Amino acid sequence: MNLHGRLLGNGTIPYDYWQEFVESPRSDFQVKFWNPDFTEAELRDIQDKAHHRFYGRPSYMLKELMRVRSLAEFNAKIRMGGRILLKLRGPAVSEPPEIYVNTAS
């Protein structure tokens, strides 16, 4: 059994919020953290540190910059990278983010 199923089964997660999201998606949806060993703030801090450690690697940043195909994509990557590296959190998203697809092959 996966972690999500175990937490539902033992009552740590009171209801299946993923199923609720699938049935009725909302742009303000946030992943909920239910864990008997960590508070939500501790888990979000761990998540922030993991993002910083992964996305802050020079090799990752160089690879992403080499994949840029437009000025708009470059600007979006710089803004996103700045938020991650500086641990800034923007305002709540009111609409889905733009998705850039690399069409160059």
C-alpha cells in the first residue's frame, strides 16, 4: 500500500482531497500535508530546501538556459528561478500558469 493509502486508512488524512480535486478542480488548490511526525510548516520548509538544492545546481540552471527558445520563456525562467533561489513566494495564482513547450527537436 502506498503512503497516501496508509494515511487514509489510519485516519491521519480525514478524506481523499485528491479525489475531491479531480472531481472539482480549483485554481487555488494547495497540496495538504498530513503527517504524524512533522507539522505543515516543517514539511513546507523541507520542500523549500529540496527545491533550492535541486534547482539551484549550476548544471541544472545551465541546462535550462540552453533550452530557452524565446525571450518570453527566458523571462519566465528567470522569474521562476529567482523565486526558488530567493525563497520568495508570489501571490496566490488565480489562473493556471503558462506552460512552455519545447518544440525544437
